[in-house]
Amino acid sequence: MAGLELLSDQGYRVDGRRAGELRKIQARMGVFAQADGSAYIEQGNTKALAVVYGPHEIRGSRARALPDRALVNCQYSSATFSTGERKRRTHGDRKSCEMGLQLRQTFEAAILTQLHPRSQIDIYVQVLQADGGTYAACVNAATLAVLDAGIPMRDFVCACSAGFVDGTALADLSHVEEAAGGPQLALALLPASGQIALLEMDARLHEDHLEQVLEAAARAARDVHTLLDRVVRQHVKEASILLGD
Amino acid sequence: MIPDWKIVQDYLEILEFPELKGIIFMQTACQAVQHQRGRRQYNKLRNLLKDARHDCVLFANEFQQSCYLPRERGESMEKWQSRSIYSAAVWYYHHCQDRMPIVMVTEDEETIQQYGSDTEGVFVVSFKDYLDNFWPDLKAAHELCESILQSRRERENESQESHGKEYAEHLPLEVLEAGIKSGRYIQGILNVNKHRAQTEAFVRLQGASSKDSDLISDILIHGMKARNRSIHGDVVVVELLPKNEWKGRTTALGESDSDDKASGEAPSEPMPTGRVVGILQKNWRDYVVTFPSREEVQSQGKNAQKILVTPWDYRIPKIRISTQQAEALQDFRVVVRIDSWESTSVYPNGHFVRVLGRIGDLEGEIATILVENSISVAPFSEAQMCEMPVNTPENPWKVSSEEERERKDLRRTHLVFSIDPRGCEDVDDALSVRALDNGSLELGVHIADVTHFVAPHSYIDIEARMRATTYYLADRRYDMLPSILSADVCSLLGGVDRYAVSVMWELDKTSYEIKKVWYGRTIIRSAYKLFYEAAQELLDGNIHVVDDIPEFRDLDEKSRQAKLDELVWAIGKLTDIARHVRAKRDRCGALELEGVEVRVQLDEKKNIHDLIPKQPLEVHETVAECMILANHWVARKIWESFPHQALLRRHPPPHQEFFSELRECAKAKGFFIDTRSNKTLADSLDNAKDPNDPIVNKLLRSMATQAMSNALYFSTGSCAEEEFHHYGLALDKYTHFTSPIRRYSDIIVHRLLMAAISKDKKMESKENLFSNKDLEELCRHINNRNRAAQRSQKQSTELFQCMYFRDKDPETEERCVSDGVIYSIRTNGVLVFIPRFGIKGAAYLKNKDGLVISCGPDSHCEWKPGSLQRFQDRITSTTTGGESVTFRLFDHVTVRISVQASRCHSDTIRLEIISNEPYVMPDTELCQQGSLLLKSDLVKEVTRSVEEAQLAQEVTVDVIEEDCQKYCQTKGRSLYTLLEEIRDLALLDVSNSYGI
């Protein structure tokens, strides 16, 4: 079989999207009652669940407490059935640790941590199905969960991945596109200010093309923002109806 | 019409017919091809879709909501694919408001039955019915369909029969790639030895894999078994054999039938030998073949349907095809395509595609040459012609006022004139020179603005890109652009307004140093369309040629004189400048390898009218120098503006080891050739002159030319800057800019220059330029086409040579005996150059019966038993009787020329040494022999050959058999042989661009 064509001459990708098109995003907030905040998101076939506890007192060793701001603790795990091959360990492996660290970096930049000195905010994310763009899905889910918990943030954090094939930047890579081994960029953006919370890149990409890929990822992240914003408004509306009248 | 997935897989070649238009390919079908047929077929499909002339589209039915069908449980893939395609067809039919009938073509009987009458207006038919009903006239398609069907059936049968394996299986791709990386295997291009196609092939290493320094040479592949089903031109992977199995290449002049004898002779040094373990990329193309004659068919016996045909190209193995038309196609040249080559079969399987023409017929043979070089020259289509500007007497083409504002108007301020060969139609360059007010000089080179008329990615642009160059064969040419452009609207004719792209330099008055340079679009009106001779006469001060120049004819005496003075001054100044520039280049070591160049002049009826020797005129050099200057400056400009995506031309310095033969030959004559740099080479070639034998110098020069690499187009992004150098012209940057009518590379350069200008003006460039990768791809294509053009020109010339000698009896005809010079020594013969006809060929000193040549006291040669002994610069043949004769390099001998006819291949010229003394000619001819350098004699000679040439022209028009008689009766040297001789001597780079 010939190598799979990621972008056809007509400009379609393997799953029929155009280069800059996102997968369908569906999300819900407040899925768990016992947590302070929770959210569930689906980006195409990638599904992620995020739960937020806090801010609360530091658990465990008191020495970890920060005098001027809150400690953000992120844990990532993926379900055994999330990938094509079943995996043994759901959390604590290298990939999960790395992902946890990245999430922590992202949210330390976004949450107004100085408002809650000497306290802790826990964010737990679980991926139920991984079909590319897990980091992006986790960030988006966690944003919604943090919002649901009512923790003050500078802005939404919206993340999206982007790749580069045949001189064109592709937004929101699926698993097939990721597996092809091309360059892959993950971007977490604060859409209102345009600030970048996290930028990560795998594989090699020529400097000349970076601008283009970055632009595609940023545009996609803004699109994600619009969608998440809609979800939040919808959720608030529903909640107020239940509460008020 | 919508083809089913199976049709797309199997009958793609028929769908490629230009007559079949408006095909809708479904995404489902395309993906099936991609998965099951591999990249090659899929790329073909993609090209078909891209080619605007076919009007084909791809419909992404699986992405369309109303067309998408999920695959049902238990449904086979094939069923689902057919169902998807059918439902998409139905949807499309409704989409067009049921007005356009749709035909879905399939091979599957079940599908036809199931859907045949499901929806009105959507017809489901088999491919054969489709062709019968809709294209009853398209005979070629029917034949092709038949032959594909048959070869498929054969293949199916065959796969059931289990043979013993003829060849080893190829290794899987992953193994090959890993092997190449680890250095176990070597990747390269297979190159079959033309003279020993059965046994010898070489693999030229490709770039990175030749890390081991001990493997600089090519790798020998000995025998068909080791070659393992690869065909000339394939990219193959080779495994080296252990050293004790290495073999040497044979240097004997061989014929394939003398196999055993060749092995008896001591082969040269053993060289790396290997065997093919896999093919990375098959390079199959269309092949011209000949069917075996009737007797051979009978001897082949039992299975008359399968026939082994012999390709025209010696390097291609015989191909097995199955057809019922074998009888009818006996005497024709036929195109076939290879389908597959199983490891169980000795020969590849193929199918018949179309008929070219009769064997021996001029048109058929020319078509053969075209196909073999993959040149396709269909007339320009209607869609392409629609894009062309109109210029008829009723509706003349005019300069538009819009353009007038944008362009610099040089019509009133500059005296522009062109110098070209007499009767030239496609004038793509013009010159101007004038004094500026501040005392400096202004030199201008004006090139036809083809890009104004050829928009990027228009139909005509696509066609021109495909052709890449104008093809010149011995007797005709195939234009790159339609004649409305090349000979009319773009051509810078005299006395009419034309668009041009100009380069203008401001030069110092005395030192001619360049002070400023300006590039841009202009409008010019060429005042004079001069030809070289007239310009030269004016330069020499002979005013009487004025009567030959039409522009001066109807002027009164006084204004004529004034204008004449102006023109003469301009030409004089131009020559001065050119001399200066040339001298500067010479100091850097520019080579002059081009010898005499002759150009054919055509009169109104396209008959050959005259032959113009180029060399004696300084004007040629002047014009060429101006063009080189313009090319050089444009190269600099586009490279500065687009350092990574400019198209330049480089001429890599030659490998020193290729010069060894040249040095050896020169030493035999007592000359020393210093090949260390282009400068020393040029100087020592100038010194290597034998006063008694002018041919020696010519031969040395042509050998030097052969030793050099070819000049190439390349994209600046893919080469280091040091490699940009042009060796022959001694310039650091060079490109082709001055002939956009004849070369596609120049069109690209024009676009680059225009983009560079608008970049300077900070304007947004409208043109989307090629990226480095695309440009590199394009350069490769243009280089390929250029080589094909050269090859086809050479082959057509050889064809004419053979036709010239074909009907002469070598025993009686006087002109078949001629003087020759030995220029290379082999183990069983010598290579001889015949200056009179410009033929190079091999002469055997040992014939098939093992007899060697010996010379009697009267210096006439006979065959006698004996042996040969070869030395560095001579070969001695000793008979058993003790007589011996020695032939040295550059010895003159007398040879007899005959034609060795061949049914399957092109005829070849055959030489036979009949005396070891120079051929003494009758008096009349003697002066001709020495006349090569005497201009007046040559012209006389040429006028004589004109009659012959005109007859030759008629030959091409009329039925060949009748006219051959006339053709052969003419006296004097053949025009075509003369051309060939000239071409041999010309530096390839310059001969590419004659007319600059």
C-alpha cells in the first residue's frame, strides 16, 4: 500500500476536514456533584474528564505550601481502554508525569494563584479515549472544570494542536495524522490577550514554516474559545434557571 | 461518466485518452487505487485529475453527507465500494436536476444487474458497452481495451500454472531500506550497456549511498539473472558479490552474438560486480517494438497468441504480449507498455497500445524516435488556442493603453534592431546602444515578453511546461509555443510595436565598465531586422548590402545615408563592447569549444534555402556575448532577490579522470593537454594544432567536449553557492533568459525577474513563485527534456545518414569510400571518424570468423587468419604468414561505408577498412576535402547541396520509396551529415542555445 495521503490534492484530510477545520467539540460542565468543579469534553473521538478540588488547605507535608500563592497540583491519567492497544498502567508512567507537569505549567499561568496564598488547587484529568490532541482536550476540559469550581482565572485557557504537511498547516490533528510522524505543535493560548501559556513542539520543523503553523494553531485555539464560551454561558443559564425562578 | 473502482484500476490508460472528457472520479474509487495499486498508478491518476485538458474532477463522496453510506455488517469491501459509487452517481444526477444523464461504468456483472434499471437517467453499463455505444469511432481505445483484457486473462491463467522460478524474488521494501542505511546494499540507477544488452549493465551510484570511498566507479551487473528483472533506467538496490566473483568489462567492439568469443579475450581489470536484490522505482515507459517476421513466428510455434516482440531500444529486453493482430502488424512499428514481470517468467508481460507507422518509412521512424524519447507533440488544442491573442489583418494586435502606461516606452528614444539568421521567424532578442547626455553609453538587450501572454498555470503554460523546449529534428521542428506567439505576437519583428523585457546597462564611455543596470518591461519597435551577413558587411564598411535590407529600400538618398550612419555606428559600438566583455571573460578562462556552427535557412515555403556557416562572422560573437551578459546579470538579480528559489544554470567542472583519454590521444600526437583548469585547457587546446592535419585539433576539441559534464538547470535553494559556477563560460552565476520562445526555463526566469522587480518596488507580487522543492522538480524535468531533445536530434540525424547510404551499393558507389581518422583503439577494432560525412563509427580488425585484417603491398586490405595485439596508442594485426600491419591513433585510413539494415532497431552505419593509406580522392573532390576552412569554397559546396536538400525535403512529403531514387542520385555532401558534424564539435551548452 502506498503511503497514506494526509492532505489530498483537493485539500481534504483523511477524515474529510479542510486544513484549518476543527473536529466537533461537545462539552458539559458540572458532571460530578461531589467535586468543586468538573467538566467533560469530546473533541471528535478524543474524550476527557476533568475534576477540580480546591482551593483548600495543603494536604500532606505543610512544607510545600507557598507563602504568596496557591499550589497547583495536576494529575493526568488515561484509561486502560483509551488507546488502540490496552495499556497496563493508567498513571505514574513517564508520559503521564510529563503531561501533568505541562498542565501544571499551563494553569499556573492562567489561575490567579496569588489570591489564595498557602492553599492548594487540585486538577485531575482523565482521558477516556485518545484519538490525537490529548493535551489540548485535557487543557480545555480542565479550563471548564476550573471555571465550574469558581476559581478566578485571567482568562480561558484554550489549547489546540497543529501539524505541517506538504507546505500546509493542519489544525487539530487526529491520531492518524499524529502517527504519520510529522512535526506536531501544541499550543495553549489565553485568547483575550493573545498570550501563550504553553508551547510545545515535537519533531523538526523548518524555521520558515513555524510562523505559519503557529498561526494555524492560534486560530484554532480562538475557535475553541468561542465554543467553550458558548458552553459556559449555556451552563450558567441552566444553573440560574434551576436556582432562581 | 463515472467509472467504478475496478475500471479505474485496470483501464486507467484508456481513461487517459484525450478524447474522453468529463469523467467524475469518486473518492472511493481513488482510494481503492491508492491502496491496491500503489503509488505509481495513483500518481498517474492524480496527474490526470490535475491536467486541465481532461476536464476530470474528483468528487469526495465519502465526505458528502447525502452520499456517505456506512458499510453494512457482512458486506464485502467491493460491494460497499460499488454501492457507494452508485449512490453518489444517483445523488449527482438529482443534483443536476435530472437533466444530465450519467453513465456509471463497471466490470461487475452483479452490479449491472442490481442497479441497471434502478434509477432512470443513471445508466450502469460495462466498459466494453460504454466504448461501443459512446465512442464507436475511437478505434485506438477499443484496441487498447482488447489488449488489456487479454493480458489480464493471460495473467490470471499464468498465476494458476506454477512454473519453476526464473529469477530470485525481490526483497521487501523495508529490508531494502534498512540494508541501504546499514551499507549492506547500494542504491543506484541501472544503466544497460547498449552494445552488450544481454550481459552487461552498470549501476550508477546515487548520492548518499556512495560513502565508501573505494566504490567510486560504477557497479557491474553481469547477466540477466543478476539483473533480476530490472529494466534500463530503474532505480535498483544492489548487493555486491564477493571479490573473487568480480568481473571486468569488455573493451572489445562486440556484437551480442559473439558472446563466447568476448569471454575468450582477456577482459580488463575486474571491477565491483553485484546483483540486483530489489527495485525501488520502476521506470517503465512506452516502448517501440517490432513484431517478429512471419518465419520467426512459425518457429516460435505452439502458442501463437503470445508473441515475443523486440524493442527498438537495444537495452530493453524482449517483451511478451498477447494479441491476435500479430499478422497485421508485421511491418509496423508499434508501441507497447510493460504490465508486469513475474519471477516465473523469462520475459516481461506487456500489452499493445498503438501503431506508429511502417518500418523504414520516414514518418514512422521519426515517430519512433519521438516515442522513444517520450516526446509528445500533439497539435495545440482549442482550449489552448483560445487563450492566444488575435492578430489577423482584419483585427490586428495592438498595444493596449494600459500596458503603455505601465511600461517604459522605448519606441521613440532608442534605436533597436535585431540580428538573426536569415529568414528567422522567432526573433526573441533585439539590441540597442546609444550615447547618453552625460557622456556614458547605454547598452540594451530586449527580450520578447512571452510571460505577458502566457499566464502561469494557464492551459498554454501547462503545455509549454510539459514540452519544456522546442524540439529540432534534422528536418523539422516541434514548437514549444503556438506559432501565433512564437512567430508573430511575441517575435520582435521589424517595424512593429512589441512588448519586451529589457536589461539596460550604463557603461563608461571608454573603459566600458558597467556603472548602472536597469531591468524592466518595455515597449519597443525594432527598426531593423538584420541578418548576420548583412550586419557583418555593415561592420566591415561594405555599404552595398544596403540593397538587401528591406527597411532601407524605399527611402530617399539623404535620409537613407543618415540612418545608415546611425546603424553602422551602433553595430560598431556594440562589437567594441562585446570584444571588451569577451576579453574580460577570457581572462577568467572561458572555453571556446564550439567549432563551426551551421544554421539551416528556410525560405518562404519552408524549404531549405541556404546554409550559413557561422564561425567567420564576428557579429555572431557580438550578439552571443550580449546575450551572455544579459543572462549573467539577470542571474545575479534573481539570485539576490530570491536566494532560495531562483532558477540558474550551472556547468560543473569535469572529472579529471574523464580527460585521461584525451590526454593519451594528444600525447600520441606529441601534444600536452593541461586539464587542471578551464583556462589551461582552453590554452592548450589552442596550441594543439597539427599544421598538416586540421582534423586533429577538431577531434581533440570534440573529445574534450565529451569529457565534460552537461550544463544543468537547478534551483538555488538546493545547491551550495560554490557550485553555481559555470565552467564553460567562466561565470559565477548564469541562467537562461534570452530565448523564452524556445525554452521554458527562460519563461520561469522572466517571471522571477518580474517578481524581483515588483519586490524592489515594495509591491505585492502577484505571481506565486515556485518553492524550492517544486522548482527543483521542474528543473529536473527541463533537464530531462533537454536531453531528450538532444538525443532525438542526434537519432534523427543518424536516421537521415542511414537513409542516405541505404540504397547505395557499397562495392560500386564511389561516395561510399572515404577517408577516415582513427581516434580510439579497442581490442578487436578501432573507432573511426569520417570528416567528410561527420560519421563516427567502429571498424573491426577481426571479423566474425576470427580472421584478421592484413595489408598487401598495394596497401589494400584482406582478411586472413592471424591475431591482434593491442597497445596503448596502436594496434597491430599479425597474420599467420608473418605479415603485420599497425594502426595508430590519428592515422588516416580508407573506409567503405555501408548500412547494416536491421528490422527491429534503427539501421546502423557500418565501416570497413579497405586500405591503410589515406584515401586519395579524384581531383575535384580533393579541393573539397581541404575546403572545410575556406569560406568561399564552403559556400560553393553549400549551394550545391541545396538542390539535394530540397529534394530531401520532398522526400519527407511524398511517398518515400519513389523519391529515394532521386534523393540518392544527388551529388555532394549531405546536409544532414554536415549538421551532425557541426553538432559534434559544438559545446553542448552553446549548441543548446544556438541563435543567442
